[in-house]
Amino acid sequence: NTHLPALLRSLRHLPLGCRVRVTMASPSTLAPETSQAFPPAESKTSRLRAAYLAECTSRACPPIAPLVEALDAHLAALANDSTAELSFIKLNGNAPRLFEARVSDDQAVALALALGKTHDCAVRDLDLSYNKLGDAAARALAATLCLNKNIHCLNLRGNEIGPGGCGALAKVLEGTAEDEELLRIASSAGSGLGVGLKTRLQKTNLQTLDLSRNPVTCAGGVSLANALRTNTTLTRLDLTSAGLGLKALSALCGAVSESNKTLKWLSLEAPTEFSVADEHAWPAARMLGANETVAHFFCGKWGLKSTPGLETLVAYGLCYNNVVETLDLRCNKIDETGGEHVARALRNNVSLKRLNLEENKLGDAGAELIADALGESKMLQELDLRCNGIAEKGLTSLATGFRHMTNSGTPLRLVRVWGNDFGAPGSNAAVAWRDALAEAREKGHDVKADITFRTVDGLVHVARMTEVGTKEVGNRF
């Protein structure tokens, strides 16, 4: 009688048709109890494991080996620690274990359905990046998000999800889909979650969504824009290289500026379409000028020119914004005349901490204008000016501006200037930067730079430093 309820609970998770043999022993033959601990029979991880294997069997797809191993490892840990439930599933296809056997649509659907059926499991983060997932997997995951409110982070980067799958996720994020619509999303993936959706329909708690490097196209971007107008949970959205066009860029920026009050991090980098006249800078400028929550905005590879693109972004956006902390403008077409607009942003914006202008064309003239404004910036902490065609004169001016920040007690914490022309060994630029960085460190400031210095035959040589954790080759900082 003591063990029978636990035995029956365990039998519930076995596949249909499975034969079980139970042998009853008399009390006298039972071994005495020992101090060995076992995981709870009804742990969330054990139920997820059983549901997942059952779904794999029903769909005739092989279980994902690393996932089963992770589940087993957490079950073993639960024997000694009741809080060791599985909370993070990381199945990125670019990992060594999955590189030759990436997660398929069927395998992802099986996992999604298991997470939906064990809706109270402890899994919060789900990483399925760089696999071969399409719209079927995205629709199943969308249905699961309605059932499982514990999932807060969904990473689908680098898959093959199109506007259909993106639209399904957007419907769930929108929170206005009717039961029938969600049923259609689930049935299109063959999910069989109809009853669950009707009885347990609820809004998702998803906070982070990464759809970068998927062909969601302009239609998918517009669907997400509509979702952002009503969603109140999403704080981070990544649509880098997602095939967005002008309509999607305008819709997304418009939704954030007019209706959304929760999004804090937005990347719209590398759209496939933008205006030669920089018309797409206007909705971005309106968003920066009106929105009070987006602190990190990435608009690299937008094809923006100094005028009118950057000028519009600064004059109508940054100068009226007091919340943005990160602005990424890398790989645009900002030339030396753009230095004036960057300088205006540094002088007038009171929140900007990180500015990325890598791979533009600022030249010496643009660098000098920026250098003059550095001493007036009180918040800037990171500046990236790599590969901007800046020569010795401009680099020397930037070193002077850096020293002004140090003297005012607000030095940069990270500066990147590699990829510009420091001139011959012993140049004024090399000496100026060596002395400026040394002075900041002597004053106790923890400054990191992507350049280092070696003195050979009395001449200062500049060498490259690369950040720890990157794939770049070179000395590490």
C-alpha cells in the first residue's frame, strides 16, 4: 500500500501497449532501508522526460541524444537536491555534438509538445538556434507558448522559419488570437493539443525572442509589429538579417514608438531593402524621440548616409531621448560630414553609454569633430571607431579627446580604434594613444582597448588586441 501509488504514477508515463511485469515480495525478504536518495517519482524533469520520449515514439523520430543526457543528469542530481530541475535546454546546431545531426522539424515538434503537455515544468530558456527548423516547428512552439507560461526565452536564430511560422509566433505574442486561431496553429503542425488549448489557453510570458538569420521577410516583420502594439511581456527582440524590407522597418519602429512600453532591446540590423534617400531613418528617429523604454537599438547595415540619414536620427531622435544606452550604427555610409552629427549627439544626449561606428568613412575630419565632443560627454563608456579611414591626425585628436574624458573623471571603459592608419612606427598617433591609455590606468581607471604597444629600437609600434571570447586571432584583453 505504501509503494503502490508511486508505482501507478510511474506507469502513467509508459508508452501505450507496453508490457509491465510486477513482482511482489514479502516484507521479510525486503532489504532494509538505506540512506541512498532517489529523485521524486513525480519530479517535473521526470515527467518532461517521459512526455518527450513518448512524443518521439509517436512521431517516429529519434530522440535528441544531448537532451536525453541532460534530462538524465538532472534526474540523478535530483536525488540529492530537490531544486535541480532542468531549467535550460540548449540545443544549438553549431555545437560539436549536433553539428552533423542538427535538430529536425519533427524532433523540435516532439519537444514542443512535451513542453506543452508538462506545462508546469521548470524550463525557462529554450535554445534551438542554427538547426533546420521551419514553419512547422515554429507553429508547434507557438502553441506551446500558450500552454507553458514558464518559458521566458526562445532562441531560434539561424533556422529556416518563414513568414508563416513567424506569423504564428506573432499571434501568440499579440495575445488577441481566438481559440480557433490557436487550434489552427497547433493542428497545422500536427500537434494534437486541441483539448489543452481550449482548456488551458493563456497569454505567453515570453520575454526574449531571437529570430535573427531567418527568412521571415517583410510579411513576418509586419506581423511582429502588430504583436508589439499589444504585447506587454517581450523585452528583447532580435531580427538581424531577417529579410526585412522598408514596410517592416517602418511598421516595427512605428509600433514601438506609438504603443509598446516594455521592449528594451531591439535589433533591426541588415535589412534586405532600404531607401537611397534614407527615408527609413524617419520612423527610427520618431521611435527614439518618443519611446521611453528601448535602451539598446541596433541599426547597422542600414545604408544610412551622413545626410539626411544620420542627421535625421540625431536631430529628431537622439537629441530628445534620455533612455537609449546602446546605439549601433556599424557598416553604414557615414562619411566625414557625419562627425558633426555624432558630436551633436554626444553633447546633447544624456544617456548614451555605447556607440558603435565601426566600418564607416569618418576620416580625419569626422574623427576630429568627435574628439572635440568627447570631453563634454558625461555618460559615454564604450566607443568603437574601427576601420573608419582615420589617419595619424585624426587618431591623435581622438587620443586628446580621450585624455580630456580621463581628466574630467569619466573615461571610456572600452575603446576600439584598430583598423585605422597609425602611420609609421613612432608616429604621433602611436605615442599619443600609448600615453593616454597609460595615464588613465595610472589614475586607477580600468580601461580596455583593442590596441597595445611595443617599443622596438626606441620607436613605438602599435599592435592589435582582441577581446577574450571572440573568434578573432591576436593578443587577448
